[in-house]
Amino acid sequence: MNTISLQIPEEFLFSVKIPRKSLETELKKELAIQLYREGLTTFANAHRLAGISKIEFHFLLGERKIPRQYSIEDYEKDIFNLQKWKESK
């Protein structure tokens, strides 16, 4: 997988209240949360960027009171797929 490096001034990092040893991990989580909140990425991509499981990302969104982006169309697709799955049994 290709990656992109981001240049962040060290002066800024000194003012961030994140321990140095967990800086990269926490910044990835923050970026993932913000991209998801703004609708710029999917839930699946956001949890992968954050480097945590789906369940952990659900909890993280809940702690921040960020609603899941789950439309009526998504719900209807899920119901349809569930019915197809039940019929195949």
C-alpha cells in the first residue's frame, strides 16, 4: 500500500497534549474521526486509517457523540440482503 507523509511543524507538536510515544496513532485516529464526521470517507476506511477494529471505532464515535452515517437507503439494503440470506438457508 502506498502512503503519504504529512509535514507537521515540530512547534505545533510540542503544544499538542498527546504523549510523544502515541502521537502517530492518536493523530491517525483524529484524522479518521474528522474525515468520517465530514462525510469525506466511509466508516470502513475511517476505522482502517485509525488502525482500530470496527467495534473500537463505533465506541470512539459514541464517546465523541458522532452519529453513524446510516441512511434509509442503507437500512433498506440491509433488510433486503438479510431477507435474501434467510431465503437461502
